[in-house]
Amino acid sequence: MSSTRALAAGLAFLARRLTQALLVMLAVLVIAFAVRTSLGDPLREIVGEAVPEAEREQLRHELGLDAPWPVQLARYIGGALHGDLGTSTIYKKPTLEVVPAKFPASFELVLGASLIVLLLSLPAGVYCAVRPRALGARLILGLSVLGISIPVFLTGIFLITIFAVWLGWLPAFGRGETVHLGGWETGLLTLSGLRHLILPALTLSSIMLPLFIRLVRGAMLDELGHDYVRTARAKGAAPLRVWLGHALRNALLPLVAVGGLQVGTLIAYTLLTETVFQWPGMGFLFLEAVTRADIPLITTYLVFVGLLFVITNTIVDILSLMLDPRITLEGTR
Amino acid sequence: MNEATSRPDSEGVLRAVIVERPGAAVAAILFGLIAIAAMLAPLIAPTNPFDLASLDVLDAELPPRWVQGSDPSFLLGTDAQGRDLLSAILYGTRISLLVGVLAVAIQATIGVPLGLLAGYVGDRLDNIVSRAADIQLSLSTLMMAIIALALFRAALGGESLSRYAVPLLVVVIGLAEWPYFARTARAATQVEAAKDYVRAARALGASDLGIVGRHILPNILSPLIVVATTQIAGAIMAEAALSFLGLGMPVTKPSLGTLIRSGYDLMFAGAWWITVIPGIVLIGLLVSVNVLGDTLRDALDPRLSPR
């Protein structure tokens, strides 16, 4: 009985979240449409500059570009639903072919960096919280201030100087050899691809790592102050078990919530990292589009980033729900 | 909240700070030196790097004085335009600091009143401000700034972007991060508003505006100063990142980020100093501000006080 009620509550939550996600995407499309109509001329994208004005007028009418803006907006959103957001002026291809083709590169870079961050920030953050006055903790926090203070592009430049220019151990630019797996172009399956990934992934993790060490430390400090920790210690549970089994488990909840808010920041840092390493991802593509004023490509990137943002936030919300012990308890009772 | 009343011996306090937190003392000195040098740039810089007429292309890419092949009149060498790097760095630091401080001033101007209002009035107003802050924060500043400046550049061209770079950067970085001030001000106001002195002031007939402005605001300044410190570091970093992407200060009026970018292209041709030296100055500036902010925060964090 109560489990069906919990299920219903969960489904209602899911439905509410999905509605919100759809509304946000609608808003993003409206903004993209506004940018597109105020900055770009769709006609020029199709026929170029050479066509005389009278013929332009004719074409504009035929293509419905002189229709009132609500009609055009509806048409734009309709197009988006059918996978059409315009044609890139640089690549002369539909933007929805160009932008997603660059997604695997960015995704694999973020994946590599996230693995490094996850493997290092959890132990370091827990250690700094349980031994706040130890030399090691002070050292980690000191280094994390240094890490936060070095802009991500400088970390990249320094790493390239040391490991690519001086030592010659690792390649500095690009993705190396890639393999096509269905529609996904991966660099994770070749030695050259993996070697090319090391420096960019280290660079990207260098800026997120201090942030997450501090987050883990802060969340753990909060949990360690609670009575249940003292109770567990008093009844004789081993310290490690209390820290990892009790406190860290509860610290994960605020961690996921706050960490989820960093998606936008992560995308921005990925863009900077891609610029330094000429990594052929979405951010690199976006800056190329900006320099050459490719409005359809710019707006498509915005829509895509909005989509990524909405998807990760929805996943984070669902994860928070799953991690919250109060809700889990209600479901199993 | 007055340090002097709790510890009358200010010299002793200074000594205690230096002994207990040597890092903070070093950071304060480093920041002071960089800030003073940047402020005095027009007086102490050997040349005016913005005066394009005085540049000579034949001087381009000369190394610093301690490297072979240098020209003794350029202490830190020259950049790709033949500009004296020391002067460019001094002026560039000035721009970076200016953008950072002005952007944070905008953040505080928006955030502090909103936070005071939300914390003092509460209820629906509090809800609206808090929700707005949440939404604003979930959209990353750097990403919003990149998008805003990219659209500006795509709409009006790189030329106009260069001309209005300073006000644009200040506004873009300034508008996005007010929630940090608002949240801090709100939380501190809620604590203060419940205290007896506020009730006493109200009983004596003080107006709400008077209570907030004259009594609450002075008492919540210390957490706000901590926020301001970290925000300045963040704003300087954001400016450098935007300039590095080519969306900030132009090459004709370089900030530290612009210098790093313009040198990056030449780095593999051997001219490392154009990137590395401004990079070190930028890191020094950011580390010192961040260490100062951290020290202030830890000093105010009750969870870290010795038991």
C-alpha cells in the first residue's frame, strides 16, 4: 500500500520535472529564435549576397520570411522538433549535423576529467574534514587554493610546455587517431587517442578538483557535527566505518546537488581547455562560429548547451531523490 | 564585531597573524605590491604601451634582459608588436584589477540591498529573491559571459567589441554574480534581525529603513567582505579567461589575459616570455587574493574554531 503511494509520488515528481524541462527548452528555443532573427538573415544563408533586391523580396515571400513573428517562431520550433535548426554558413550543412558530430570529443574530454576528479576529490576531501589540523590536510587545502587560482588555460599552457615541448612525452594538440563506432567518433580505443587525451583531461580536472575537494570537505564537516556521528562513535563503531558508511553517505546528497549546479561552469571550462589544446569539440566549434559570425551555428550551439543543461539537471534531481535516505525509508517500509 | 576592543594590543595581533598564518602575511604583501605597482603604472612604467606610434616592429619579440640576444632597454623583453613587456604587464594588471573591482561593485550594489530586503522582510519577497538567486547561480557566470560577449561580437563585429570592452566586461561579469552577495546578506540579516538590539531600536520608534541601514548593515559587513574578496578573484579570473578567448580586451589595450593569448601563438616559436611572465603575474594576483579570502573565511567559520 505505502509502496504504491511512494511509487505514485515518485511518478508525479518525475512528471513535474519533465514538464519543467520541456518549458525550459521552449524558453531556450524562443531565445535562440530571437537571436537568430535579430542577428542573422536567413535569406542570405540560402542565396548569398548576389541576388537582386526584387528577387529577394519574391523569395522572402515564398519562404514565408515576411510572415508575422509568431508564425515564424512557431515554424522555428516546429523545425526544431523535426531536427532542423538552419544551415551553417561555414560548413554549408545542417547545423544539427555539425554540432552533434563534435559532441563525442567534448564528452570524452569531460569523462576523462571527471574520472580524475572523482578518484581524487573523495579521499582528499574526507581526509581534510576528519583531520582538519593535520599537516597533510593543510597541504591539500593550500594546493587547492593554488589550483583554484591558476586559470585553466594557464594550466594547459604550462602542461604543454613541460610534457610536450621540454620532455616530448605527450602530444600537445588535437585528438589523435579516432575510431567510428556507429555514429560515435571515439578516441578512447586507440593508443594515440588516449595519449592525446591525457593533458587536456588533466588540465580540465585541475580546475574542478579543488572545487570538489572543498565541496566534499564542507559537506563532511557539516555531517561530522551531527549527533548521529557522535552516537555511532560512542557505541564503538570504527572511525573509518562512521566516516565512510555514515557521514560520507549523507554528505553525498548536498554534494550531488551542488555538484550538479556546476554543469554550466564545466561547459565553460571545457570550452577554454578545447581552445588551448585545439581539441575539436563543441566549444572549439562555437568559437569558430563566433569569429566567423555563423549565426545558425551559434544558435544551434546555444540550444544544444541548453539541452545538456536541462538533461543533467533533471538527472541530478532524480539522483538527489534516490540518495535522500528519508525518501528511501518511506519506500521500503 | 570590533577586533580592537577584544584584543587591545594591535601589535600583538599582527605578530600572531604572521606566526600562525605566514601564508596570509605573504599573500597580503604580494597583493599590496602588485596593486600598488598597477595603480602607479603611468608613473613607473618605462613606456606607454597604448601609444601605438611609439612602437617599433624591429623591437618585436626581444627576450628578457637575462636571456641572450636581449636589448637592455627592455627589462622583460617585448611582445609581438615590439611593446615593452614590463609596461604592458603593469598597464594590463591595472585593467584586470579595474575590471575585477568594478564588476564586484556592481554585484554588491545589486546583491546586498536584495539580500537585506529578503532577510528583513521575509515571506514572499524572500521567496522571490531566493528563487531568482538560485536560477541565476545555476546558469554559470563564465558561460553566460561567453555567450553574451560572443553574441555582441557576432552582432556588431570585433571592432565594436574592442571599443566597449571595459564597460562590457564590467557589466557582464557584474550582473551575473549578485546572488553570492544576496545570499550572504540575507542569511546574516535573518540572524541579526532576531537580536534584541533590533527589537529595542524598533521599540524606540526607529524606521525599518533606519534599522536596516544604520544597525543591521554595519553588523553584517564582515561576511560581506569575505564574499567580496573571493568575488574579486573570480572576476579577475573571468576577465582573463574572456580575454584569452578573444572576447575581452583587444590587443591594442591588453589585459593580462590578452597578453597571455597573444603570446601563446608565439610560444612554440621560442618566445615563451610573452605568455609565461604575464601568466605568473596573474597567478600571483589570484593566489594572493584567494589566500586572503580563505584566511578571512576560516577566521569567521565557527566550525573550525579550536575546541
